[in-house]
Amino acid sequence: MLGIWKLIFYLEPHQMFLIDTHCHLDDVIFRSVSSRIYQRAQSSGVKVIIAPSTNINNFDIIKNLAHNYEGVFYSLGIHPLSINLNSHSDLNLLYKTISNVISDKKFIGVGEIGLDFRKIYDDANIYFQKEYFVKQLLIAEEFSLPLIIHSVKSQDIVLSLLKKRHNSGGIIHSFSGSYQQAISFINLGFLLGFGGSITYKRNTKVRHNASSLPLDSIVLETDSPYMLPSWLTNDKDIFNTPCEIVDIALVLSRLRNCSIGEIASSTTKNVVNLIPKLNYLNYIDK
């Protein structure tokens, strides 16, 4: 599908090490096939998968998944579209859970958290989204944890709130903002996640950013089973998995006019520098 580069990649998969920085491995679609998906990803060169939580109901599920698979790590957070408008008990549970797992070698940060203004919300919803976001930033700051941030039509507000805090950097998941906003996030210590969106020629802004931002600020993700790359369809029997990182990396190498090896090496190094717990050398040649 993507030509000779893909053939070369699969001839020597042991020489590649890729990280999917955003996969919802706990999604119901994956429940009965998570083992098969994980093994396929490993065979493809995707050695590490970061699985962020989105709500309090999947904290234990995602922790157990990480402990079932050597290359899976997890973060804990409450997604802006999963906040409880009637109670702050979710935030209390998040704090308690993080306190209990802070020394867990598989626990790597706070996320998926952020702001999502893609739809029209009333003032109360916007207020609670901001409140939940800031309180989760405070939790991350207290424990010196990196963040996985969801920001949709809210980049400037997210930036303004981050500038008031002293967080340990993190990843801006599925970055879709402007080049100027990207530089602002980078200056705050954040990496920018690019995935299936760069595979669509119509996404000119995202593709431009992926091709022109410093490579040491970029990481790869699938957001699987969501955010399908261009070569997948919405057929109910076909869904996005971490294996697609391989072809996403190939697309990025074409956009940047460099080798797939350079993309793999740089993006992996970027994640490990941010999250030393990953200690990726343990996974090479396994």
C-alpha cells in the first residue's frame, strides 16, 4: 500500500522501535481481542503503548491491562466530556487512586484531561470543564507527573491555564492547532501528538505542522480505535489499532522527506525523555 519503504520496514522489524502514545485499549471494541492486538503490535515494531483513562469507571480496567502486557503503560485522568457536573467526588477518587499507584512502574501520568469546545455548551459546562482541568493540573503538579492533554477548539485557553501552573510537561494529544500555538506548547515543555489525521491530504494545516515543526517535539499516536487513518474504512469489522503507527510513521517520513528509521528513532527518544519510566531499552529485541 505504501510501497517499498513498508517492505523494507518489515524485512527488519527488530531494528524498529515505535511507541503509540495514545490508545484506548480498554475500549469495548478491544475487550475480546486485546491480546491479539497487543501481539500484532509487538510483531510490527510497536513495542510500547500508552493507554490513557477517560473516566473513573475505567481506572481499574486500564491498570489491569497495563499489568497484563509488558509493553503497555497507563495514565489516569477524567476526560472533559466525562466530567460529573453534579459532584466533585470523581476528582477526589482520581487523587486517591493516583496516591495509591504513584510508585507503580506502569503508571506514567495524568490524562486524558483537557477542554473540548467542539460543540455548543452552556456556561455551566464550560465552567466545570475548566474547573476539572485546573484541578487535575494541580494533582499532576503535586506529584510531578507529565500530562496527556485533550484540546479541541480550546488551544488558547489551555495555553493560558498551563502558563499559570508549574507542570512537568506532557503530550498534547492529536494536536490540531496553529503553528504558533504549537511553538507555545513546545516552549512549555510539551510534545505534540500526530496520528491518523496526517494521512488525509485535506488536513493541510495538520500536515504542514507535522512536516515543519522540530522533530524533537513530535510523537506518534493512533487514538485507536478512534481517529481512523485514510486507508481504513468505517466498516464494522475494520477498526484502528496500534499497528497503524507503522504506516503513520511512513506518512510522516514522506511529509518530512526523511527515513522511517529517523522518524522511529526520534519519536521514541522524545517519549522516553519525557517519561523515563518507559525505559524502552528493556523491550528491544524481545
